[in-house]
Amino acid sequence: MSFWESFISYLLQGWVATLEILAISIPLSILLGLSLAVARVYGNWLISLIAGGFVALLRGLPLVVTLLIVFFALPKLGIYFSPFWAAVIAFIMCSGAYQSEYVRGAIRSIDVGQSLAAQALGMTKIQEVIYIILPQAFRRALPGITNEIIYLILYSSLAYLVGVQELFSIAKHFNSLQFRPIEIFSTTALIYAFMATIATLFFRKLENKLKIPGLETI
Amino acid sequence: MSDDIVLKVEDLHKNYGNVTVLKGVSFEVRRGETKIICGPSGSGKSTLLRCLNLITRPDKGRIWLEREEITNRNININKVRQKIGFVFQEFNLFNHLTALRNVSVGLEVVKKMNKDEARKIALEMLKKVGLEEHAHKYPAELSGGQKQRVAIARALAMNPAIIFYDEPTSALDPQLIGEVLEVMKALAREKVTSIVVTHEMGFALSVGDEMLFMYDGKIIERGIPQEVIQNPRCEEARRFFQRINELYVGKRR
């Protein structure tokens, strides 16, 4: 088998693993971001404190450290994850924490009149948040969320640290066997750039689809 | 309390810190009545309305809505608010929803009505305020007067026992005030019970059943609008109406 044939077939396996990580962590990180933001803005003091503490902690740690804690330190407390799930969990927590700040800012930017009108109709707080506040806040937070998703795509490569056979780890391994760094790493780089571009286009399309007159990002 | 009384307010007090905004307000609204409240800014009109639908909790005093005491702590606030329509000075339409959805969302989410039925009612209400052709538009695509008419339709759709209007034309350009007042007059003639905080004396004179003049957290003068406006007994009211008169009538002279 030629260099390129075996390289590409290995790399594709790694790419699939990377896509699996992303397919789980992107939607769940968005969900976590929304939940943390809602908990901070609307939770009672305890819930708000816990959510705020979580965000402060996760934003205060390098992702590498979070990842190593999840994979190496938690087992000492009796909590075990496979390398794949350790990576996914670390990514969701980190990205969710960052995303929550965009959403929180967006919620705070919604005019108080929206809330008053919802209350005046007899909506409960939960109905108000789900039907009135979040649909508007999500639209405003979307450009920021897109940014975080692109980061997430790129730093999914850190999963190699705990032994996940994903795109970057395969490339690194293959390079140690063949030592052709220019071909190997530039191909890998192209794939990451491709994924980031697809994500950018997808979220731009989503933004346009959700666009409402008068609700453009402020 | 007779069936005829929709809303009864007794000795309402409200403080914000050291500032006392309401100092014992009492009145009743009969079914079908249009009650006008006016008074200088800072007299407590808006606070009064917000206390009446419990967006702000009064510190003292009692309120009954259709014979049910709503100042009772055990009451479900959301159930109470369904029976009170509220039209805001700043419209407060939901920015992410079309005119139609603005009117139907309360029916769907709060009254758990199915979508088709809710939209049918919403369309009827938009028709009533003359906006069925704008049903698909978002708030940003509507003029101020149209927005306020959608807001009135939104309040009406819930089939409330009473509608509160909090200075509904104060944020509008003069040429848009008329269309909103026309809708409000039509509703008043249909005997939709309402409390209207407004400085539109023409509106008060044509459909107001009683006028309350508020000053410094109290109702200091009340009566049929014509009496209150043209022959106020107290000095504060006289000065107030004189100023309004200069502003509106003076210019025409």
C-alpha cells in the first residue's frame, strides 16, 4: 500500500472518531450553555450560585487540566469514564460554560417589557422563559455560540491526551512511523479547516433562517 | 359585593423604600364601566395599575376581582392575571412573534387552546382592531399605532373581565393617536370593562363613566369626567386641567 493510501484510510478512521465526539458534544454543550444561563438568571440564590460557581471554575481551568481531571482524577473518587467519554464530558462542560455567558448576556439584553407582557398574560415564569425570553435570547447569542462551536471543533484534538484515537492522534501517530510531517499535518490541518468552514456556513444559514425583522443582533 | 362590581379596591398602600407612592386608594369598577384615571406624573397612576394585577405587590389594602380577593396570599397569581388584560404605554409586543402569534400565544400557552382554534380567535381579534391584513407582520414592521392595536387585540383575546390601559397613547406620534383611541372607544361602547390611565380628555369626555383624579398617591377628586374636568373642586386638579387645556386647546385657538 502506498503512503497516501494507508495514510488516508487511517486518517478517515480518526476523522470518524472526531465527528462522533463532536456529534455528541456540540448539541449537549449548547443545551448546557442555555441551562446554565437560565439557572444563573432565574434560579434562586442557591441554584444561581451553583451555576455561577460551575461557570467560574470551568472558565478558570485550562481545558487540558479539566480533561486530565475528568480522566485521571475522578477515577480516584470512584467515577470512571472511557477515554472517549472523558473527552466528551470535558468538552461539553468547558464549551457549555463559555456559551452560557453569551446566553446570559443575551437574556439580560431583552427588554423588561417582554417579561411584563408575558406576566400580564398570566404566563408562569417557566412559560415566559421558554416561549418569550429564550427564543429571543438564543437568536442574539447565536453568533457567540458559533464562535464557541468552532473552538470546540478545533480543541476536540486535545482528546489525543487521554488516548482517544481521533483525527489528530492518528496523524501524530502516523507521523512517528513515517515521519512525513508536511504531508501528514497539512492534510490534517485541511480537514480541521474544512470542518470549521462547514460549521461557519451551517450556523450562518441557521442565523438567516431564524432572522426576524427588528431582532437582529444588537 | 354585588355581581355588578368587577373590581373593588380598598385602602391600597404602596411604598418603595422611604417613598410612599400609594397612600390609601379605594374605588370600585362596575361591569361595563370605563373608568378614567388621570393626574400629574408621579401621582401613582402606573403603580396603582401594577398593584391591581399584582405585578407589584401592594403593602397594604385589599383587592377583589369578580368577588375573589386577589390580595389573598394563597391565590394563583397567574390565574388572576389571565382575567386582566393589560395594555402598556410601550406596547411590549413580543418581538419574535408575528402580530397573529402575539395575539394567539397567550391562548395556546396559558389557556392551552389548540393552535387552530387559538389562531382563529386571534384573527378575529385582529379584525376587530382593523389589522387582519397585517397578521403576518412582525412588530418591527408595524407603526406605533398598529403595535398598540395588536396589543389591545392580545389583551382582548384572553376574554378578560377587565382591561387596564396604562397611558396607551403617550408613546405615539400625534397622528397615530386617533386610530388607537377609535378602537378603545369602540370597545368602551361595547361595554368592555376598563380602567384607562390617560390624559386624552376628548376620550375621557366621550366614553368615560367616571374619572378619578390622583395626586400624591391619593384620589383627591372623582366624578363624571365633564364635572371633574370643567369644574374641579380642588386646587391641584384645577391647575392640572388648566395646563392640559393650554396644551391641547390653547394651540388650536
